[in-house]
Amino acid sequence: MEALKEQVEEKKKVIATLRNQPWRMKRRLVVLKEAQEFVERFEGALGKGRGRKLYAFKVMMAKKLIKFKRDFENFKTACIPWERKIKDVESHFGSSVASYFIFLRWMYGLNLVLFGLMFGLVMLPEILMGLPYGSIPRKTVPREEQPTAMDYSVLFEFGGYCKYSFLFYGYYDHERTIGLLQFRLPLSYLLVGVGIFGYSLMVVIRTMARNANEGGDGAEEGDFTFSWKMFTSWDYLIGNPETADNKYASITTSFKESIVDEQENQKDENIHLRRFLRVLANFMIISCLGGSGYLIYFVVKRSQEFAKSENANLSWFEKNEVEFVMSLLGLVCPPLFETIAELEDYHPRIALKWQLGRIFALFLGNLYTFLFALFDEVNAKLESEKSIKNSTEWIYNQYHANYSSFFNTTDVPPPAVHPADVIRGPCWETNIIGLFEFVKLIVSDIQVTYLTILIGDFVRAVTVRFLNYCWCWDLEAGFPSYGEFDISGNVLGLIFNQGMIWMGAFYAPGLVGLNVLRLLTSMYYQCWAVMCCNVPHERVFKASRSNNFYMGLLLLVLFLSLLPVVYTIMTLSPSFDCGPFSGQEKMYDVVMETIEQDLPAFIGNIFTYATNPGLIMPAVLLMVLALYYLNALSKGYQQANLDLKRKMQMARDEEKNRRNNKDSTNQVMKDLEDLLPNKSLAPPPIEEEPPPGTHTHTPAYSSTAHAISQFTPDYPQCLLFALHLSFQML
């Protein structure tokens, strides 16, 4: 019985340590099957006597628990949204394309939380506890717009009844409290609008910190370059044969490129011509960026002039000129930048970073040019709003005076005017910022993206597939061929779309809900397009999950999206007849009003002292000094880490030299040895001959090591040869 128990324990140990054995998979499966059968057969027989049933029950419960844990893990994996779709894309196109869909899923989760905050704390209280539609002017369609308020063309552009609904800023009432719960809607609107930026900032920084902790192998760049490429280049998540062939060719090409790089570093080139071409390329690209910004500013100004005329006299192009020009620049400029970048002759990795940076600058410049043009129109609307407000007050004062004098009373009822006939201000928050962000940018971006995928990928793939048999050349191998998935372009488009959502969500609360629907449909639509219309990249690369480049761009876009919103909140006066802040001098006055009326007096004094410039300036200075100290401390830790790595490398080299009895490879020790006196003049030591009858046993590996030392071809070529043999064996 003891021997059987030992055998069972040995088999269990074999099962536990089988993964660490350097065996082939076939041998592992055979040994695992034999060990599991032995344990299952004889484990129950060890519990003979009184404890047999208890032992059998424990074994059964342990197996049930293991099975439950495995099933629960599978259930948790199945509950992850679109996990199976992303795995299918990953197996066919590699982890580089799948990284975009993982990022898209992350953005969907972020927007889902933002929509929950906006809907639960702003939109739902107004729907349940606010005044109904038609009760006040801001919640009623004007009389002149009612005949076309339900037309499809008007509703498609979110005009008519959509414009005067809870989707936009102007619908919300300015009452301090609403409903039986006395819900403070203006305060909640402001805090949620600012809290969206705070939550997004916290999530992005937390994700960047987590990615930074996951990555890193501890090796310095330039150490064991070919070894890292040899043993860590393969993407084991690939399951498609075509992608595997492309990956093999990509690894081989990377080895060749590394060899060529070493050769190019020793070449002499015309450095003056190269600098001239790079300066010329940057001048052309800066000219394109400036021209695109001026074009957007020009068409926005024209659209403001068109808005003053009647819509019946405008053509379709004049009505949609702004979104057409912005979409056209987004489609034409990136390929133009790529063509101009050929003059620079950068390394592909450096060229890719320059291309992404230029596209980023293009989108950002176009967006801010568009905002500057809109702010010019906002200032014009504020001037017209003052005149409308003054005339409205004058009419009301005249009505009050006439009624009092005619009826000889001071109890004057409000004028009997239908809410649809009341004179209204321009409500720049809805008509300019909210409506432009909602319709002119987001909806047009959705249309252009989906049409580009449908025409540029699906129609192209169908044409190549069915016309390849009757064409003059091979359409699949030559022009136009099947399309490849543009990872960088799609990610940058997703980032800037999120920036517009952050910027417009304050004045259009329904914008976040629209973006949730967009991301939801985009996941299914783009997954279908990738699997049906695209082919794997010729240069398949393995995506790193610790790469914070895209997250850094997202953080920058978040910061730049915050600036216009903060500017409008702190600087511009809200409209007097629409929105939750009507009647206030500035939007943030609702916070001070709440502090003064609803909180104890000492809290108001604390806020008064906290907003004193005499305290703010020292606090800012203290934060700057703390940042400087932490930055210096982190640099010191980095330098200490590098010194520790260098010491560990030196100790490892010395230990290796001591074991192998070779010359020192440490450069410092070599320099010290060169300073010693020359020992070549000393007579060589006399080796003692072994006594007769004894035989010297030479280790078997000495002749092998000598043979290997004689064979010293180029190291990269050896790795290429080994890579080829390993793939042939697989």
C-alpha cells in the first residue's frame, strides 16, 4: 500500500511538472495520459478501511471543485464582450490588428460609464421630475419651425423636435430644485459635465500606469538584438496559415534589415542633400497643414453667411460644405503626407512615428481652427442676444405699466402668449456648439467611415475576386489587390472622435449615447469588414500590450478637449432664456449659490479663503516644486537601476570567464591588464610529463568546443539559418 501511495504521488508530481519538461508535445501527451489513468485507477484504492468513503468523497469533491473553477473561468471569459470575435480576428491577422479592436472595446466601456453618469444624473431627472414638453418656450418648437419639425431631412440633422428635446443643452430648466425630491439639476449638470473629464483622466492615467507595469524585460536596447529577434519574434496567437507565412517572411525581412542597418551605418552619404530634402519635406507638410486650417476657417465663415439666408435658396453642397471639406481633408492629406515622407528616407519605424505625428497635428489643427471659427460666431450671437434681451425686457415693462395704469392694480398677470410665439434668443450653446458638434461632425464622421469601409474595402474586394479571371493582369497580386486594415489611421480616428465627444457632451448630453451606439455598431461592422474584405499585412508585427503611445495621444486629446469647455464655463455668459444656467452671470455661479444658501457659513468662508490668490500662488509653486523633486528622484532611481544592471552584467561576465577559464571580456579589466608589464618576454611554464602508465582523459566536449571555435561565420546569418531550420521542422 505504501509503494502504491508513493507511485500515485510520483504520478501527480509528473502531472504538475510536465509543463516544465523539455520534451516534444507528442511525448508530453502520452506521459500525461498514462499518469492520469494511473492516478484515476489507483487513487481510490488507497482509502481502504474506515476512511474509504470519506476519502472517496473528498476526492470527488476536489475533482468537482477543480471542474467548477475551470467552468467558472470559461464562463468569465465568455462574459467578456466580443471576446470570441476578437480571438477570430487575432488568429487570422495577428495581435496587431486585434489590438485595435481591444482598444475599441475599452473605449466602448469608457463611454458606457460616461453615458450612465450623464443619463442617470442629468437626463433622467429632467425627464421624470422636470416640466413637460410645451409648458415653457425652451421646451416648445417655435411656430415658424413647426410645419417642418417632423420631416425626415430635419430630424436626420437633429433639428425640429430633436433640437428641443433632452438631447441638447437648451431644453433644461434653470430652476434650482425640481420635483418632490428637490433635485438640484443645474448643480448636477455642472458637476457631471466636469466629472466626465475627471473620470476619463483617472481611467486613462490608471491604464497607462498598468501598461507600464506590465511591460519591460529588463534588457537594454542593443543587447542581444539578434537573440531577442530569434526567440521572441513569433506571435503564438496566429492560427491562419497565410498569416503564419507572412509572419515568417516578416521575421526574415527584419533580420535582413538589421544586417543592412549595420552596413548602412558604415556608408558615407551626402549629408547635405539629405538635410535639404528633409527640410523641403517638412516645409511642404507645414504648408499643407496651414492650407487645411485656412480652408476650414474659410468654409466655416461661409457657412455662417449661408445660415443668414433661406435654406430653400441653398444647394446641397452649400448646406454640407463644412463637413464635406473636413472629411475630404481627412481622406486626402494622410496619403499626401506619406508620399512627401519618401523624400526624407527615414527608417520605417521612425517614418511611422513621423506619419502618426503629422496626422495627429492635421486633425488637431483642423479641430481647433473649427472651434476658433465657432467662437467668433458665438461672440456675434452674444451681441445679438443682448439686444434681444433688452427689447424683451422693454416690451414686458411696457405691458406691466399699461396693465397697471388701465386696471389700477399692482397684481399684473403674465402675458397670455403661447410658448411657441415667444421671442427667443439665439441660444448659442445649442444652435452653435451643441448642434454643430452633434450633427456636422459626429454624424458626418460616421457616414464617411462606414461608406469608406463599404466602398473602399467591400466593393474593392468583390471587384478583385470576380474580375480576376477575365483581366489582363493578376488583380490579387498587383493593382488594386485586396485591402489591408489601416491600424494607425483607425486608432487615430477613434481617438479624435472621442475628443469631439468630450468636447460636445457638455452642450449635448445625448452625444455620449450616440457615441455608444456608434461604437457598438462599429465593432460588428468593422469585424465583418476585416474578416471578409481584408488580407493579412505583408509585414505582420506583434503588438505590445504595454505600449502607451496611443494612450498618450488619448491623454493629450483629453487635455486639449478640456480647454474649450473650461473657457466657455469660466468666461462666456450663458443664454438668458435657455439651459440650466440661464439667469446667471457665469455658469460656475451655481456652485457659489449652493455654498451660500445650502451649506453652513464656515464652509463658505473656507471656499472664500481657498480662492484667494494669496493662497493659490503658493499652492501652485509648492506643486511645481513637488513635481520637480519627484522628477529628479525618478531620474536618480533610473540611473541607479542602470548602474545595478551594469554591475550584474560585469559580475555575470566574470563568473562566466572564471568557469570557462578564458580571458576577461570586461572592458575595464582589459584596460587594467594592458597597463601591466609585458609578460611575453617571460619563459613559458614547463609542463610536467605524466608518469608512464597513466592516461590523460580529455573531456569529450573539448574537441567539440575546438571545432565550434574554428567555425565562426557571421552571427546574423547563423540565426537566419537556424530560424529557417526551426520553421521547416514545425
